[in-house]
Amino acid sequence: MCEACFELASLDLIQDELPLVLDEEADHTYAASIEDYSHKPYLTREALSSTKFDDMKSNAVRLASYAPVEHQLFSLSFDSTYFDIPGRAPRWASHSGTDYHGTWLPQTVRRAILRHTRKDDRILSNFLGRGTDAIECFLLQRRCCGVDINPAAVSLSQRSCSFETPPGLTTAEHRPIIVQADSRKLTGALFADESYDHVLSHPPYKDCVAYSLHIEGDLSRYTNPLDFQEQYDKCVRESWRLLKMDRRLTLGIGDNREHCFYIPVGFQLIRLYINNGFELEELIIKRQRYCSAFGLGTYLCVQFDFLVFTHEFIATFRKVPRNSNDKMDSFDASNTKSQMRITYTCREIPRSPIARKSVVMGTVWLFKPSSRHSFAQLCTSRMVERFGKDESNWEHVELEIISDNDDSSLKPSLANIATDSMVVEDEGLSISSYEIERQKRIDENRLALLQLVSSLSTPFIHINDDLTYLFCMAGVDIRPQ
Ligand SMILES: C[S@@+](CC[C@H](N)C(=O)[O-])C[C@H]1O[C@@H](n2cnc3c(N)ncnc32)[C@H](O)[C@@H]1O
């Protein structure tokens, strides 16, 4: 134990609770002592898994479950780009939400593994924490290499994966390799170029949680957003180097605040991936519940009139050749041949029956637009309700882009689009089979959409917002002639 840790150590925190023996009758088999790895002072919480493992006997624990049980299955369904598990998210096997700060949900990890990898695939978890990724890989027979810079995390992960396994569930070769290393620079035989089929990355959300006080290279110690990004860029480059071409990386990330400023850590990191040869394939907003800092966060938000953080992002990237992806870098407004029409409407803010500041609201707002109220109306109304001031006014500003090329004659007709969409242009570029398949699916979807639009576009149909949206997507002009 290094000196700084020794000073920090408080042995009183280590509890002598009885181990949780889930099956009293079970024969425990000897695994290995992991006591030497324990580095308790780094832990941001006290529990240290003492309820789950019997270190005194150095026995492996037989778990109560090795996969989500039937009544937990509901928590695994991701059916849209918004993911929320109402209540406390269920856990299984040796997952725990309480002995390490900032664990991500096993549901997120299981989904990524099942969706993007096959049995025996090699998976890198470059911010392992207490081992969520390693546990899931082990249970699902993927070969995981888990990396964390913090010895406490390494120790905890070893514990998390040291359970007895029932025959037939998994094999020794799927037992994860857990190493203490810096994900900014991974060297050695384990980290050869293009040797991984998937990367699971759940880094610190900048300095949201301090994982250590003095570990050199711990990303949670970079408080300045630019310094953090500069360091994280190295991890992104390493991920690109280690991942096989066309394979995916799953990122879990959240935003935070510095003083009074909102720091969009999530978007900043997503930008780094895109700039370094990753294509963003999917972005899921995950509702965050039961964060340990929720109490303090809520207090500060009420004090300073902010929204409480209740969102995180789960992003899926695909590795593509560097510089081949669309970086979406430049939007030069001066280059667009369009004008902006701006209209201003002044409205009164109704008096609120309660102090607006006392309303605790999160960063996730759900709306149900209807034929009476559009999404824009509902959103504006909530903004005014939450951030308005009694007996004052608010101004409704509407922007409309009028393009010089806004000539309906230039717009392709339904028939034209339908035919064009079938043409596969070959400009001599080498396109991967994945890309060809993807383009084919896009074309099929577009065609299905156009057929749907054509079947709806009769004079008897009331043009509502959804329909307008469909027409816009299909490039069909629906303005009255
Ligand atoms: C958000 S936690 C990961 C939690 C994990 N997903 C879990 O479920 O337990 C972030 C982890 O990144 C680790 N970390 C910070 N900087 C690192 C670096 N340069 N290399 C490797 N790990 C690092 C921290 O020690 C911390 O354990």
C-alpha cells in the first residue's frame, strides 16, 4: 500500500458482516485469496462488497442467480432511443449498485454484448470500475479484458468475478483478464492492433466523481473540460487502434456542471469519437435514477435554479477508416443561400401559485403531443412555467428559413424519388459489404415510407404534423398550389 493510501486508510470502515451465503447447503469450492489486491482507501464507498464474499475462508460464492430472472426481464427491453427503468434497476449475479460509485447498469452492458458480439468474441472494457462488463462477458461466454487505472477497482472486479459457476454455464477460458493499466496507452501482448471485437467504455464523467486523489492519469482528476478532452482523446485513439474494422464501441457518458455552467461532456466526447474515425450509429437517452449525489444535486439545483441531471447517454459507434466519416464539422451560415424570416410575439406570463424555483425538475422532459397541442407548444409552455417570472412577459420568437432554391419545381416528385432510390451509384469507391447492406436497407425503408405517404395522400386526409413530417422526409411539397 502506498503512503498516501495508508494515511487515508480507515480500518474502522471495514465491516465484519457475515458473508451473504445465498445457498446454505451449497458446497463452496476454494478459489483464491484476493486479499492482497484490496486497496480499500481508494473506495468512494464503504461497503467494499463485504456482504457478498467470504474472504476469511477464501471460498468462492455460489450466487443466487447467474442471469436476469423472469421478473427482471422487463428491464432489458430497449425499444426506443429513450431508456428508462422505473424504480430501482434489478441486478443479478454479483452485480451491485452500492459498493462503487458510478457503476453502469448490467442491462446496458448485456444489451451491447448480445447485440454486437458473438460467443468467444474478445471484448475490451477500458474503464472497468467494479467489473460490470467483466461479469456480463463471463456469464455470456465472451472473452473480456478489463482495464482500470485504480487498484481498488481492479480488486473489486476480481472479487466480482470470483464466483462459483454451475456446470455448463461458462468455461475457464471465458474468465475475464483484469489488469491495472492506463487506457490512454495500452501496451503489451494483450493489446495488439485490431484485436478486439467490441469495446465497452464507461469513463468518469469528467470530475463528477473523484475516483482517486493522487493516481497519475486518473481521468476524474482533470477538472478543466479542455484538459479532460485532451486526455480522453488518447483513450479514443487507443480504442480505435485496438478495435477491428467495422466493429462497435458502446459508450456510457453523462454531463455535468462547473460552477454555473453546463458542461456537455457527453457531446464533447461524442465529437472526439467522430473526429477519430468512429461513426455514431445510435444515441440513446437514458433516464438516470437513484444517483447517490441526487440529494446534494437536488439541493444545489433548487438553490441555483438549475434542472437536476436525470439523463445520461448510451452511444454506439462503429469503427470506420480514419477520415472517411462525415465529421459534420462546418456549417457556414454565410454560405447558405437562404434568408431568415423572424417573427416576434410578446406574451404575458401568468402568475404561478407556487414559488417556481422550488419546483425540482430533471433534465428529462417527456411530452405527449396531440392534435390539440404540438410538441413545440408543450415544450414552450413548460419552459415558461418553470423559468418564467410572475407578472412579466415572454417573447415568442419564430425563425423560418426561406431558401433561394425554394422552388417547388426543383423538388422531386414521388415517382422520381421512388425510381432514384433504387439506383446504386458506383463511383469506383471501395465500399464495405456492411455499407452496401446498410444503403440497401435505407433504400428499402425510404421506398416503404414513400408507399405509405402515397397511400395517405388523398384529398380527404387532414394534414397533421406527422403527415407533414413524412412528406418533408420524402421531399414532397404539400403547400397548396
Ligand atoms: C464510471 S467508472 C466505471 C464503472 C464501471 N462501468 C462499473 O460498472 O463498475 C470509471 C472508471 O474509470 C477509471 N479510470 C479513470 N481514469 C482511467 C484511465 N486513465 N485508465 C483506466 N481507467 C481509468 C476509474 O478508476 C473508474 O473506476
